[in-house]
Amino acid sequence: MRLAVFNAARTGVCASLLALGAVSLAGCGISSITSGLGGGMFGGGSSSQTTGATGVSEEQLLSAAKSDGGSGSAVGEVAHGCPRLSISPHGGHLTIYENGRAGDGLAIMHRGEITKTARECHIEPGRVTVRYGFSGRVLLGPRGHAGNVRLPINVVVTDAKRARISGDSVSVDASVAVDNPIGYFSTVRSVTFDIPEGTRPGEYEVFVGFDQNAQGAG
């Protein structure tokens, strides 16, 4: 029975790999944002402003992830003037293999996918706070084990010249089982950074993506 279930899980993972192969970069570089207050570029003036009317919540992102959709698709509408939120190049997926068997489809332990992103921001003179979130799923592979799966995520903030100005490392957790081989995760975090006079918040970008240097990644 266990072998049969694992074979079914393996089939599902392989199907996902094949389906995603054609769009493996489709989620990269996409600006993914929460609902906003309309047009215009913020950053000037003495008063602070907050873009985003509905807010970013883990529950909203988790619900969106479970409803599926395109890789890296946004939750909500565009909020103009905020730093963008994108999935880092090649960071939308992470496949973990048994040691020494990277690239072998029969040796997949689990695969993580970021499927939804959202963000809102609070803009003050010379400073921006971005509240961002992302969600996705973990698929149990033919060599995976039931229980909690933890996957590492890298967060990088870049300026208009794509120079890194801030970064963070976080992790996401999802529970999987032999009879329920798909688990879901969601997280919401904040990052604050200074912007020099004469620059606009929309010139900055927040990237999130799986750490491709994780043990067993391939």
C-alpha cells in the first residue's frame, strides 16, 4: 500500500515537474502587489502615506495558494508607487533529492513552489516599510517522508541600479503525509529601508525565492 501511494505521489510530482517545466521562469520578475489607492508616484511631501486597502494576511495568502493559480501570481490589485515584489530568478521552485541523487526523478523527497505573492507599503520622507507576503505548496516525492517539511527562503531588497541594499533569510513549513502528499504554507513579514532624496519607492524591488543552495537541492 505504501509503495502504491508513493507511486501515486511520484506521478503527481512528475506531472507537476513536466507542467511547470514549460513555465519555470513564468513567475520570475513579475511585480506582485496587494490592492492600492490608485495612480501616482509617492515619496514627496512631508506626510506619510500607506498604499494598500485590504492589507496582507497569511490567511488570505494561504487561501489563495490552496485555490491554486499561476506561479507567482498576485493577490489583490496593483498598488502604484510602492517597491515591487518579485520572485527571484529561478527561486520559485525548489526540489530536494536524496543525497547524491540530484536530478533523479525517482529520488525526489519533496518539492516546494511559491504560487502567490502580495504586498503593501508605508511611505515616509526618506524611508519605506514594505509589508510583504507569499504562499505556496510542498509536494511529497517518491522518496519523501511524512511529517513537517521546512524549506529556506532568501529575501533581497535592491535599489534602482539593482544593487543589494538589504537581505534576510527565513524558512517556511508545511505538513505532508503519505495519504495527503500536498501541504501548504504562507508567511507575512516586513522590511524597512531608507531611500535617498531624489529617488522614488517604485524604483526599489523586493525579491523572494527559495535558497537553491539548500542541502539536497538540484
